[in-house]
Amino acid sequence: MGSLVNHSVLKLAVICVRPEDVEILGEIPSLLFLNLVTTGGTGGRIVFPGNSGFRSLKYFSLRIDKCGTSLEFEAGSMPKLEHVKLEFNAHEMECLNGASSLGIQHLSSLNKAEIEIGSDWHEYDVDYNPVEDDHDDTARCISRAINAAIETLPNRPTASFVYSYSYCEDFESVSSLTEQHALMVPSTSQLLQPHTPFFHLATIPTWLFS
């Protein structure tokens, strides 16, 4: 497998996102589009620091499949990001490890945000408006906090919220998986889009981008 350092589009499925994984991905200078799927983050956190790179990134999609991981964009992170798509669970505050707005107010170039929240709702709501809802369950409170953060941004981004039903399973129940339990193999997405690398990884090896 050749180096991916010159790729502008990258899709990854990773069992656990570590701080060093964020650093590795952030150092890809040509990366414009990143689609990342994971079960959770090390220590229940996925943080994008202001000095984490991603200086060219325009589109970022992140799906966190299990509960128990907080997500945070720190001031100065992803300075050119225009479109973010986030999928996560929020049955209780513990599902996000206490996170609320996710630091979206720090994505200073943002023009569009798509948020999909898994909750105990058994209805699929594709046109949820947090401004018009004063209920106090966790998913709705998180939606309002994110929406308020988005409204502070200078480009006045458009925001869409989707609710879907999901089962609450904590990331710790699967976090004992190690590198030998995951194969790095192309998915069907690679067959459909041969120029877009897609890998299933336990962790992100540094040699892949060297």
C-alpha cells in the first residue's frame, strides 16, 4: 500500500480514535475531505486541538457509534472547515461524557452543519427545529446547545438536525479490542469509488502517511 500523504479525500473506519490518530490525520497537508467512523475515543474523549493541523480541510464527517465519548473542537481547530456532519448518541448526558455544544463555535469558517442524534425516540425526525422545542430531554438539550453555538459563527451557517432511534451501548464494552482483532481491508465503498481510500483499522499506523 502506497503512501496516502498526497490524498485530498480520505474515508476511515477506526475502532478507537486516539490523540495520536488526530495528530497523524491533521498532518496530511492536502486533505480536503475526511469521513471518519469510530466506536469511540481514548479515555472517552475525541479532541481536535487548535494546533492539530487540518489546515486545508473543507469537509469533515464524524460518526461515533457507541455512547460514552465526548467530542470537542478547540479554538483554532480546522480553520478552513466549511461543512461538518456529526452523528452521535445522546440518550443521557453520559453518552457524550458531559459535552454539550461540542466546541462548534470555534469552527470559524463553517457554512453548513448537519447533526444526527441517536436517542430513545422511536420516531425518525428529519426536520427537527431545536428553537421551537422547549422539552428538556438530553437529545433536545444538546441540540439547543449546538444550535446556539452555531448561531454565534460569523458566516451564519445553515444547520439541520435529525433524530433517529439507537440502542444505548457504552464504548467501554467494545474498547478492549486491539489491533489483531481488526483487518485493514478495502470496503465496498472503495469498489464504488476507486479513487477514495477507505480502510477499516484498529488504530491508524504512522507508516500509512509517511
